[in-house]
Amino acid sequence: TTVVRREDYTAPAYWIDTVELSFDLDPAKTRVLNKMRLRRNADVPAQALRLDGEDLNLARVLVNGAGCSFRMDGNQLVLESLPEGSEPFELEIFTTCAPEKNTQLMGLYVSQGTFFTQCEAEGFRRITYFLDRPDVMASYTVTLRADKKKYPVLLSNGNLVEEGELADGRHFAKWVDPHKKPCYLFALVAGELVAREQRIVSRSGTEHLLQVFVRPGDMDKTEHAMNSLIASVAWDEARFGLPLDLERFMIVATSDFNMGAMENKGLNIFNTKYVLANSATATDTDFANIESVVGHEYFHNWTGNRVTCRDWFQLSLKEGLTVFRDQEFSMDLCAEPSARAVKRIEDVRVLRTAQFPEDAGPMAHPVRPDSYVEINNFYTVTVYEKGAEVVRMMQTLVGREGFAAGMKQYFARHDGQAVTCDDFAQSMADANPASDLARLLPQFKRWYSQAGTPRLKAQGVYDSSTRSYALTLTQSCAPTPGQSVKEPFVIPVAIGLLDAQGGELPLQLAHWNQPEAGTRSFVLTQESETLTFVNLDAEPVPSILRGFSAPVVLDFDYSDAHLLTLLAHDVDPFNRWEAGQRLALRLALKAIQSEGALPAEPLDMAFIEAMRAVLRHPALDAAFKELVLTLPSETYISEQLDVVDPQRVHAVREAMREQLAQALHDDWVWAFEAHRDNGAYRPDPLSTGRRALTGMALTMLCLAARASGSPVWPGKTLQRFKDAGNMTDRFNALSALVVSGHPLASDALARFHQLFRNEALVLDKWFALQAGAPDRGGDVLPAVRRLMSHADFNLKNPNRARSVIFSYCSANPGAFHRADAAGYQFWSDCVIELDAFNPQVAARLARALDRWKKLAEPYRATAREAIARVAARTQLSNDVREVVTRSLA
Ligand code: B3K
Ligand code: ZN
């Protein structure tokens, strides 16, 4: 295995200006003719041309039309005797590959009889020999030839310039991409597809054709994706002045895909999960995910495609920025400010439950990593979600308008280039010369270079004699692998102060001469700084890190009374929600750390009453209520502990949930009745929130019925399951029965399968619900094994594999961490089996045991053994090898 290091970057020895690709598509043997114009890069010493290739059969190499000598060095094709000088020359390479045997789903592969490609990060080398690196940008002309009957639709990037018939029932299509691009953005699709089409006129008056391609039976599930695309185009023009730069923009859905979607220039390829939706088959969450993934891939058209990455270490340049953009897009689509806050809370929840653990574990890496073995392992929540938080902090430091100006500067300077994270930060700073970002830029960039989640400790001291409140902020960051010492970060801290009744107090510092009510932003740069607020008649309740203004852990020794005040009154919805989470977390930790038997009722009256008040609150949104009433996840609770007994964590959280179910029984009945009717299905934030809250109410009522033995609510739930007018309500009802372990669940599950046996994405939900169900006496693992021998299970399909295996190993800690180690044994079997044909999916699964060092015995020792068992295999992919090696280090 070779380690790739950021510091070793050198410019390419050759440039590829144009590429003409011709494909004769055949699942068993596809022939690829690749004609390139190259020239030497005069800026680097003369050297051989080394082209990347993988799983290719090489038939012929011609230089300027004549045969030439070449050799292989590992996977690279090496050409030593090329024409001297800086004149361009032509290189022709003829290869074949076998798409139907491509189980990795990287390069050219077949899914349900249709050809697809996936090239990012390094898949293009599985199609032809090439300089497979993002800083080589070329113009592409692509000719596709295939059997017309089997592959009536032939697509590639750019514009269709020619099509026609060939002999033997074959036909062809020729595509020219008007934009230069790195090869990771190349795509082709060939198969039997139908398209929903929409013509739009942009602000500047140009016409564009938007198309969403799916399999013939799926047309009735394309409206939402198309609407999301139309909204994305409009948003990028309105907010950033970035227009669609193509005559035609295509999205194609495939059911075999390693991740969510891919932003190939003008020809996005999507996992069906992020395209197909109608009210009968998709939940509100699906609708929201489709909106943000369609937006995300579309926004890459500028942030990623027009300006791309110099090398893969700069991945967050496009990913962090584009996640930030899709988050803002979804927020801007919300009509009500409260819905924006809900979206922010959901995004922070992802960051804290997935990225914070990554940052504290063996795979911790900076937003801009320094080295990797397999780049596919670095498409992480750190690069994506923490990267987005770093961009968000830039916006906080320069303001919304300043940020738009910075984006403008970035494109003015770098359009058509392959650049670095430094280039982006510099553009932002230069467009805002008077900002804190410009002043603090080198220090700010530690967010790119230092891994680990900073801790922000706040301590408040009120002095009645001076009527002042001194708030001391101290930052620290624990060592991460390879980085033992951390320098202070630039941390924007948004602060408000409340009085004991919850009213907003004016904030006045010695040097802020105007007192001002509401949120003030302070930028912490030192290890420790003290803010002294004056003119305060009593000790205030501080609301710190409003809106989650920085991706840090905030430690403040709040009293319960303070938290209850914040929960009841804070004007900042994020901190209002956060106060409830802190109260719940405190009770959970107390119960987990108590000696001896677990308390049956971990919650106290104050907490229960506070939850009741939120649930019954006349002014709060249903969506916000649902978030507040949701207890911190087992993963999040576990992260707060030094030593984790997953069974104890699970038992405590379940006990808390059951107590909440029983103590608020009548309130849940009210919540269900008051929100159940939503009229015709619309996936807007308001009705989505109502459905979420009714779904939660049903789960709570079924849990309460478990304790009381009453058949009433399980019966009503089954009825709702049967009568539901949309998938959200139907699935929530089914889930309530499954989660509460009610006997009616098996009947409902069977019926659900019967109803949706031809809907792959719905079946994924059916599998996932069962694999993710709360464990009762170790019953989930046997159920998982049964699901894997179900006729509808297919390990080769990533969505299906994830719906069972990942739902169990990564999303069901209470069932996965078994004292008999059977969960871990199962995990290692799956990692090994998957790795033999799809290393990317296997490597994702391999990360399920990242946090094994935190586990209590016997889990810790048996988890280690399971990882060692995987690591001991001689036949491992680089992907899995890197993950397990780092895990054991
Ligand atoms: N850029 C792709 C991810 C490619 C993953 C390669 N292993 C999707 C996205 O982030 O938009
Ligand atoms: Zn992306």
C-alpha cells in the first residue's frame, strides 16, 4: 500500500487538451477508443508519460498515428519516447473492459441492463488509460454505439450533435461537452429510459432543457426531483448570480450506486433513492433529502465543476462549500423562520452524531487531510459536514453580503481552474478586507489543518457590587492521530443574555458602547478570554453559541433552572432545543453512571413538565416540538462517556422514552388528535412537521400500551397504517408497532411487504425498519440473518445491503453490541464478504466499530478481535485495509 501525501503534490508532466472517446457498448466486452491531444507541461522537467489504468485490456497504442514503444509499471502505462518539445501530439489508445463483471460500481458498469459510469474519485482509469487527476482538464467529444433495441437512449456530457443508425440494429450518438473538465466528471448512460422534461428560461433570458431520466415504470415518481431542480437553478441565480451554463441539464437515476449522487457535468447520475418519490412511496424525509441532494449536485456545477480541485486533498473545497450551499438552499426554501431553525437543528444533529465521533476516533483527519491510502475513504462527514461549518463560519465573519462578494471574487479569479482551499479562503478575505476573516486568515485556516473537535469552556461570575458579569471562554482541543499539539482556533461565539424570567437583556461590554438586546457575536482567538458585561441587576442566564455558531463542544455548568429557563424562553431556537437536550443528557448520564440496578424512571418531574409545556405550547411548530421531544441518540449519549456500556446506554434511553410515553399519555393523545389531519399530501415544512409529531405520538402511545396492556392505541395504529393516505403516515404507523414490539407488528409487516413488493425503495425501508428495531432479548440479530436469506435480499445491491447490514451494525447499537460478540462476528463476516466485490461499501461498513476503544468489557476485547480478524486477511482491498489498520493503531 502506498501513502499519498499532500506535500508531495507536483503539477502534471503533460496536459491533455482534447479527448475523443468512442464506445462500442457491450456488457461482456466494451471497446473503447481514446484519441487524445497532449503536450508537455513546460513548467516541469521533461519526463515519461505515465497513464493510470485499472482492469483494462490494452489492445493498441499509437502516437501521431504510428505504433510506439510502451511498458507497464504496475497499473501504469508508461511512454518514454514521445516527441520532444512543446508541440502537441496525438495519442490513440484502444482498450476493452467488461462492464457486466464490474461489481465495484466504479468506472463503467451495468445496472439492470443499463450502462452507467461513476468516475469520482479515480474511476475513469477503469474506462481508459488517462492522467486520472483533477488538475488535468480537457475538452471531450464522445461517440456511443450500441444495440438500438436494448439501449435506445445514449447519453453523455454536453450537447447531442449527431445521432443515427448503424448496421446490425445498432445506432450511435455523438456528444460534445462545451466545457473543459477533469475526467472525474465524465459520464455516459445507455439503456432503456424515459425522461420527464421541462424547458425553462433563466433570468438572463436563455432557454434550457431539464431532463430527469428513469426506468419506464418510474415516471410517476419524477415530479419532485424536477421541481427541486427548477428551484435549484433559480436559487443559484438569485442568491449568487450563478446561472446554468448548459443548454441541457440531465439527471439519470440508477438503483445500483455506491453513494447518493454524482455531479458529472450536465449529466448527473443519482441513486434512485434521491430521485424517485411520490406520496404513496416516499416519506417526508425522502422528499427533503431529494430536494437537498438535487440541489447539492446542481450547485456543484459551479462549485466543483467550473472551479474544481487541484488534488484530492482539496476535496472540501468543493464538498464543504457545496454542502453549505445545499443547506442554505433548503433553508431559503422555507417560508417560515421557524422552519429554517428546524433545518439548522437537523444539520447540527448530523454533525454531532456522526462527525464529532469521527473527529474523536481513529479515522480523525483535518478538513483538508494530509495523507491517505485510499481517497474513497475520505469522502467523510469531516470533509463534507465539518467543511460546511467552516464555510458557514466564514459567512458569519464576513456577513451574508460579504460572503456573496467573496464567491464573486472566487469565480472571477478561478473560473476554469483547479485550485486549493487556500484559494477559496483568500478570495473570501480579499473581497472583505476589513473583516475579521481578513484580519485572522492564517489562524482561521487552522480549521482546515487541525483535526479534532475543539472544546469551548465557558465560566460566568456575577459581581453584584459592580453589577457586572464576567464570562470567561477557554478553548482546547484534544490530540488526534498524528497531531499531538493544537493551536487556538478562531471561534465565532454568538451570545445572548436572559433574565431569570427568560427576557432578553441588553448586552453591554466596556468596549461595546451601545447596549443592544439580542444576539452579539464575539470572536475568540486566544486560548482564553473574558468578556465583562455591565449594567446587570442580577446574574443573567447566558445563551452561548446561538445558532451553533461554531462546530465545537460547549461546556458550561448550567443549573437545571437555567436550562429550564432557556428551554422555555430562549429566542434562539437552536439553544432552546439545545437546553432540552442538555437536560435529557444530564438525566441519562446520571442513570447510566448510577451504581447497581438501573433506575426504572430516570426522568424527574421538572423535565417531564417542561416537555409537556413544549408539547402543548400554543405557538411552537410541530416540527420543532418533535425535535425537542426526541431524546439524544444512543450514539450521542455514548460520546459523552469515557467508557461505554452500550447495553446500559440503550436500556436507560429506552426507560426514559417509556417514561415520557406514560407520563405524557394524555398529551400524546392530544398531539395525535390535534395534528392528524393534514389534508392533501404536500411535503412542505409545516405539514411535514405535523406528520412527524403525529408519528411520534403514535410511537409513544404504543409504547405506553405495552406497559398498560391496553389494546386501544395499537389497534388505532394498525387502522391508521391501513388507511394512511401517504407513505409518511403509513410508515410511521408501521414503525410505531415495530418499535413498541407489539404483536400486531408482524401482521402489518407482512401486509406492507405485500403492498410494496415491486417497489425497491419501499422494500429497503421494510428491511431497514426490522434491522433497526429495538432489541428485545437479542432477537434482532437472528431477524437480520433471516432478512438476509429473504428472496428479496441482494447483497450486491448497495441500497439493499445498507438497508439491512448498516441499519443493524451502524444504526442499532443496542442490538449490535452483544455480550456474546455475535454482532461483531456478523460484522466481520459481512465486511469480508462485501470487500471481495465492492470495497467502497465494505470500507463504509468497516467503520462501524471505529469507537471500539471506548467500549467497556467484554465489548472492547471482542470488538478488537473482530477487527483483527478482518485485518488478518491477506486479500483485502486498500479501502478496508486502511480503515482497520487505523482502527487498530
Ligand atoms: N462528489 C460525489 C461523491 C463521489 C464519491 C466518490 N467515492 C457526490 C457529491 O458529493 O456530490
Ligand atoms: Zn458533493
